Amino acid sequence: MKWIINWWHKRQRDIDLAILWPSCRDLAPDLDHAKAAFAAHAFQDAAWLSLGEDEIIHRIGELR
């Protein structure tokens, strides 16, 4: 059962990266603001929270 939840969370994160992140990047005045907007979502979302704070910070730091 845990693998289903892990799979679902990864799928949700992939959708966020495919749809939400480009929107944040396009609408924000700069990359730092785009990352902050995305982080506001990630730190409220179970799919991201399942990774842990350090991993969320790392992944958002890698966004371009």
C-alpha cells in the first residue's frame, strides 16, 4: 500500500513541476520570487511534505 502512496505523491510532484513551476517562473519578476511562490505551495502539500524539509529545499534550489 505504501508504494501506491509514494507513486501518487511522485506523480503529483511531477505535475506541479510540469504545470505550476513554469507558471510561477513566468509570472514572477525574478527566479527568487518564483521559487518563493513555488515553496509556498510545496510546504503546504502532502506530496512535497512527504520528502522532508531538507529535500524540498534542495529540489526548489535546483529549479531553473
